[in-house]
Amino acid sequence: MESVLDIFHAIMQWASDNASLLSLLAWLSLLLLVMSVFLLPLYINNMPADYFTNASYHLSDSILEHPIRNALGVVIIFFGILMLVLPGQGIAAIIVGFMLMKFPGKHALMLQFVRKKSVLSALNWVRRQGKQAEFTL
């Protein structure tokens, strides 16, 4: 059986061999921190309180109409999934990513997701911190 010291040396050797990967992960963590602390609350607080109930916000469901928004939404959803296991507001990032995107059935999917008490509570907590009215369902 290996001693704790041998395991520590193996980990340090692996870290030394993979310094560029660890550097990339550190920068990614910093980006996720900035995104979850500053950008997500800013976006959530700038949404109208009736975003989920007013159908006029969801009229265009064409995938091709908004390729940049869809690409950005996919990136934010990816980061949100990463934040489920890394530091950050993963659920909020996933919701914001879906909100940015345009695709058929998005509104129904968003309503189903946001109607979960824990999700709505988290979103409304962010809005209360920003002194905004809570989302209505």
C-alpha cells in the first residue's frame, strides 16, 4: 500500500506534467466566477417581471433568425453545466442560456423549468438583491 507521501508526490508530478491544463482550468474558473457574480445577475435583473407569462417576448421561435444569440446561449448553457460541479450559479446560467436562445418550444420548456419552486426561488432571490420585482408565473 502506498503511503500518503507517495500519493502526494504522484499528484505533484501529474500537476507538473499538466501545467497548461491546470492553467486553462484556472482561467476557466475565473471566467465562470466573473460570469456568475456579475453578468448573470445583471441579465436576470434587466428582464421584465412578466417575462415567463407574457407571450409577446416569445413570438419568434426561428432557430436561424438569431444565430449569434443561439451560439451565445449554447456557450452559457455549457458553462452552466460546468458550474453545476464548479463554483458558480449553474442553474441560473442554464436558464439565462435558454432565455437568450430562440427555438421552437422554448417558452414551454422555460415555463416547465421555472415552475420548479427551487428554480423560481433562486431567480427571485437574485431579483430581490437587485431591488427588482419578482418574476410572475
